[in-house]
Amino acid sequence: MVKKILSGSYITLVLFLLYAPILLLFVYSFNMSREIGIWSPDWGFDLYVKLWNNADLMETVVNTLVLALVAGFISTVLGTMGAIGIYYSNHRVNKAMNELTKIPMINAEVVTAISIALICTMFGFGRSYASLLIGHVVLTIPFVVLSVIPKLKQMDNNLYEAVLDLGATPTKAIFLIVIPEILPGIISGFLLAINISLDDYIITSFTKPSTFKTISTYVYDAYAKGGKSSSVPALRALFAIIFVVMIAYVVIYSFIQNRKSKREGSR
Amino acid sequence: MNGLKFSRKQLGIPYAVFLIAFVVVPLLLIILYAFTKKVPAGSETFTIAGEPVSFAVSNFSDFFSKQANIRVLFVSFGLAIITTVISLLIAYPVAYILAKSKFNKGGVLLILFILPLWINFVLRTAAMKELLYFIGMYKSNSFSFVNTLIGMVYDYLPFVIMPLYSVILKIDKSYAEASADLGAKPWKTFVSVTLPLSMPGIVSAVSMVLLPTTTSYVISDTLGNGNVTIVGKLIETQFLTMHNWHAGSTIALVLLVIIFISMFLSGKFTEEKDESAGRANLW
């Protein structure tokens, strides 16, 4: 009994510490005070209106989302093709490609960042949207490949052979059989890629054009070196929105996962 | 579809080309830059990207001869090690309780611990800064190091809880029961049975935290009030402010060697247990 209470309160304490900064910003997103800690008498949705009217910040949000979607899409297409290719290659190629795939995950982000900046300068498009995109694809593509390969392992190989026997071309067989079978892996790879791209600061700062901003670089510029929220109070509203969207997303996602596993369980 | 025929194997070609062009060749470029130096036009051995350079090892002696750089290396590794140890100490009981308890039905409670990871990393760090201001941790500059440490533990805690949780969950209950039947006290059972069995989780947690905390300078820049410099920041400064790409690449190469050695060592520990996939499983 004592053990139960102890472990319960420990879990609660750690959860509280994890959420304390988030809740603080969430609460203060409804308060107009210039600074967190000084409670202003007027509160409401003013900061959200400010966020909406802050053209610079809104452009940053759109930039971030577009970059994540485009990079995620390229990573998913290229990574899925790569995963299929790797999986059906002979043992040596398979092993070598697997090791290569892991490099960007193992490597320190700042090393990846500098290496991409070097190669893009070499090719003559250093610090452009292209180099930024390449950086994000390099960063996210291993996650796509690693979420697709397990699905390929689960797939029944006879299906592909059967369709070929029935006269389909290999190309057609891939679109007809392989892609639908591994679709869950492709989708989760895509979502992962988007999430990682949204999160990134270091590669972005090494490869982006100088005037381009993402949420990460915007917040970094506002907060690094002694800055705090008084510089841009509207960021509190942005934070609260991201938090709510993420909660909604995770709830919906786990709801779908749960239903799927229940359906598969009853089969 | 006659003009567009390809087999499954050939689908991998664009990916292989991409990896070679943007992962392998860039790493070789780092080595090239690290061992070369910008020289006045005319005395060059060759040019990279239109810049006259010649071979030199002085980049390395320049880096290691500066007292400040050595200090930064010590601060980086010190911070990373302390962060890892504190994170493990906080996370292990959490993972253990979550894995054993009944109120974590279907991992719902676990999701609560992972959820903060979905918020932008820089924003999360900024939120921590607001909290630290709120409780008065910025009244003195002497808190800079502690603030950075708090931020690092805060940001990486979910990365430690996850692998520990999944390993502890898989430990067969009968081992602990056998140990108890043979007369071991609960504490003894934990130390000599459960803890050794959760070693793979500890190793993969360490490998997920140690490196990013050594090099990812976002947290130290945001929370350290300009008083905490880690090795990743040195590369950024050389690269973005000093525009000395050769010096930047030199530090990057030093890091690469360290990463390579530590990967080799931890690979011996885990025996080809696909651990980089662990990070993919987090989300």
C-alpha cells in the first residue's frame, strides 16, 4: 500500500515537472502581461489576435509547415523506393546500404549540417532553399527507410510472385501489391519525417538562405543570449496552439491505433 | 507502362545515389577541409569551390593548443555525462513503475511522458527558460550551468524513459520470482536480477542522450545566458561567424572520430541489437 502511494506520487511529481513549463506558457498565453511572472489584470485572446496579425511570425509558421511537408514528401518517396530496393538486393548491398542509412541518425547533427553546407557550396547552391531541402531530406530519410523495412519483412512474398505469374509487369506488381501492403509503414515514416523536420534547428541554421525563418530559428533568435518572452509575447500563443494541436493529434492517432489493434485482435 | 519498366531492386538506385552524394561525399569533404588551409592565391596546391588551398595539419594543432577549446571539450563531456546520469536516475523508477503498474493500461500513462516530445524542441527549451525566470533562476549568472543542466535533463528525459520502459516490460517476471523464492531480499533481487537484465535499455538510453547533449548547442545557448559553450557551438562559430570552414571541419572531424569510437564500443555492448531503430520507435 505504502509502495503504491509512493510510486504513484513519484509518477505524478515527474509528470508535473515535465508539464510545468508547458502549463506556465499555456496559462500566460491568455494574459496580456509583457513578462511572465507579472500578472496583468487584462486577459483574454489578445495574444492570439496579435499572433494572427504578426505577418512576420505567420510567414515563419507557413514556411516551417511547407518545408516540413515538402521535405517529408521527398523523403517518403525516395526513402520508400530505397527501402524496397535495399530489401530485395543481395546480402552485401543490403548490409552496406543499411549501414549508410544509419549514418545521419548516429552522426551529430552539427556534423551533418556542416557536411551538407560544404557539399552544397561545392555544387554551387550553398545556403539556398535547395540546400535547406536537401538538409531536411538527409535528416529525415533514415526514419522513413527504417519504418518501411519492417513492413516489407512482414509482407507475404508469394503475393508479388503470384501477380507476376498472372502476367503483371514488375512495375505494376509494385504498385498493385507492394505499396498497399507496406502503406502503414510509409504513412508512419511520413509523419515521423514531418515531425523531425518541424523540430530541427541546427541543420536549418547551417543551410537556410539568410532571410528565411522557421519556428525553430525564430524562437532561437528571440531567446538565445539572455532574451525572453517580452521580446515577442505572441510566441506564447503560438506555443499554446502547438500544444493543443499536438494533444489532439496524439489522441486521435492513438484512438485509431487502438481501434485497429482491436479489429486485428478480433479477427 | 512499357516505357517505364523497373524491378524492385532498381528502385533503390536513386536512394543510393542520394546517400552517396549527400551523406558519403560530404563526410569525405569534411576530411578534406580539415586537412587543408586557405592560402594566398598563387601558392595553392589546388582549389576547392574556387578557393585556393593547400594541405596542412596546423588546423589540429591550432585547435588543441588553445586552452579555451580544451575547456569547452571538458564542459561538453561533463555536461553530457551529468545529464545522462541524472536522466537515468530520474527515468529508471518512472520506467519501472510504468512497466509494472496496473494503471498504465495500454500505455496511456506512457503517452503522457512522451507527449512533450511532439512540441517543437526549441519552443520547449524556451518554455523551460520562462519557468526558470519565473522561479528566479536568472538572478545570478552563477546559475547558468545549472540552468543548462536542468534544460538538458528536461528535454531528453522522454528519450531515456522510452528504451528503459520497453526493456523492463519484456523482462520475464519468473526471474524475479525465482530470486525471491531462493530467499533474496527485494533489494538484492533488483540489484542482481532486474538491473542487469535492463542493461540493454540503459545502453541505448545512454547512446541516445550522450551525443546530442555534447553537441546540440540550442539548450546551452538558450538557457546558459552566454556563459556555457559546448563543442557544437564552436563548430557553429567557426562556420557561421568566423567563416573559417577549415577550422570548423577540423572540429567536426574530431567529433566524427569520437562518435565512431563510441559507436564501435557500444556496438560491442549491444551485439547488433538494432538500436538506432529505437529512436524511430519513439514516435
